[in-house]
Amino acid sequence: MKKVLLLICLVLCVFACGVKQTQNLLSSGNYDQAINSARSYLQTNKNKKAKQDYVYLLEEAFAKAKEQDLNSIKMLNKEANPSQLEKIYTTYLQLNQRQENIKPLLPLKLIKEGRNAIFPFDNYTDEIIDSKNTLSAYLHANAKKLLSTSDKMNYRTAYDDLEYLNKINPNYKNVVQLLEDAKVRGADYVSVYTKNETNMIIPVRLQNDLLDFSTLGLNDKWTVYHNAEQKGIYYDYGLIINFRQIYISPEQIKEKEFSKERIIKDGTKKLIDANGKEVLDDKGKVVLVDNLRKVNATIYEFRQFKSCQITAKIDYINLKSKQILKTFPITSEYVFENIHATYKGDRRASDDNYYLYFDKKSVIFPSSEQMIYDTGEDLKSKIKNIITNNRFRN
């Protein structure tokens, strides 16, 4: 019985809190939030007496939200500001969607008054179509006006407007063609190339790979990188990868000899007591214990080592003013290392994780060209990181 009463109290508390919250939203002018709150409580058992407060709140919030939107449209129409056409269109959409959200709940009964809640719905089809057409015409004309200028930022604004126009009114006039035009003209084109300021020959495939920006995925909405300049394109910026220094260490083989000693388990043996007798368990069987013994080994370790370090910098250049905008230093390193070993004695004397070196052999050192190329893989990643985090325009 106590559990039932507790559950009832909990339910009543939830309803009371929900009503209070919805009332606060309504009184603070957040009409649509109040509508959504009331709707959520009326999705099930809408005709229960305990939910009557939500019906009243929904009726009031709908009336006030509708009045507010219609007044807003009336004022915007009086202002006759073309930049407010989108607001008029979206407000009509909002008026219509609000009705559609409430329709599935109807009818909603007001038990004390013996009537259904009143929601005066209107047909906004004509208003939505007219406001959409007016907005479409404005966006189209304004985009064409922006595209007639010589400002890339205007082209980008035109693109965003045309993209929105194509969303609300697909294939309106020549919007697709204008979109493509705005996209091409609004983009910044960056010419990317390398400079070798070292006294070494850099492998051609490394330079080609570093300039393969399509694989790096660096192009964004308004920036296009070209590693080979294309005819008919005016390049806004240059990105130069300057190789400053390449250092390749000599091939090294370091030898090391050391001894290892270890206690290992080597089978089992009978347990003997202090009197030299065999120890028996409860069942009369001889107790067996690990047979531990000491093993030794002399290990001869051979370490092959070769490293390559590339120092470079990236220059961002404004090709119109010929000024360097930003400079980023980069250092990348690649280390080749091969460790192998032999032994005399018992290999079990060495650490378990050392066994793998006994299975390895001496290998041929990579060429200097290969070392430079392998270092370039890290360099390529760092270049991508710099470009991704440092765009030409903010």
C-alpha cells in the first residue's frame, strides 16, 4: 500500500513540475517551447483529468504564438526591407508547421467547460508560395548583382544565397549555372611548388609526392591547391616548400657483448626433507617440485643504425603583393635501426622479450634516396597539419 501511495505521489509531483515549467515558458514569452512542452505531455492519455492544465496551456500558447507571428509579418511588410523577405517566408512556414504539430492531438477536451479546445487554423499555402517566390526573385537578383562586382567575398555571399535559393526553390531559373560560377570565382587558388636550397639532389618522386595535394585532401570549400599551374587561372597565393638542409648519418654498426645469468625451471624433482627422505602427500604420493637451475649465456649484439633529417620551411605568399604572409619551420627525421644478436651458452638466460633478436639477421642498409623518401612521409604529414590549421584567409 505504501509503495502505491509513493508511486501516486511521484506521478503527481512530475505532473505538477511539468505544469509549472510550461507555465513559466508561457509567461516568459517562449510560446513555441511552451507548446512543445504541453504537446509532449499530451502524447498519451490526453483526455485524463490530470492533464487538463496542459490543454489550457496549449490553447493559450498557440493563440499567443500565432498572434506574435502575424504581428511580426505585418510589421516586416510595412518596413518593405528586402533583407527581411527570408524572415517573412520562414515565419509563414512556422505558422503552418505549428498547426501541423497540433493536428494529431485533436480533439482536446476541456472537461469543466464541456467543450473542445479552440485552435483557429488558417490555410497559409498562398502566403508561403507568394513569400517564397518573392524571396527567390530577390535572392536571384541580388546574387547576380554580387557576381557583377570584382570582390571574392561578394562571390562567396552570392554562392551561399544561391545555395539557399536552390534548397527552397530547386532549379529556379539559372541558379545551378550561377552557383557554379560563384563557386569558381569565389575560390582562392594556391600554386604549390618546392625549392631545393640544399646541396643534395632530392628524389623526383619525393617532390612529386609532396606536391600531390589531392591525396592529402587539403582542398576546402573556398581554397583550391594546384601543384602545376593551369592555363586561364589567376593564382591568389603561393605555397612554397623550401628544403633547407638534408643530413644523412653514416652507416653504423655497433657491437656489444654482455653476459646474462638466470634461474630457470628445468622440469620437476622429488621433494626431499632434511633427513634425505622423500616427502609424501596425504594420499601417499611423492610430492614433486620445480627443478630450478642457473643458466648462463654470453650475448653478442649488433646494432645497425642510419638516420636522415630534413629541415624545411613553408612560405605563404600573396602573389599579388609578392609579400610573405607566414612562415612555418619544419623538421622531420627518419631512423633506420636493425638489431640482431647471437649467443654462446643457454639462450634461456636472456630475457624472454630479447629472443626476437636471435631470430634476426643483418640486412642491407637503405640507400640515401630511400632514407630521404621515408623522411618525406613524416614531412608530408606535418605539411598537411600546417596547411589544415593555417588557412590563407580566416
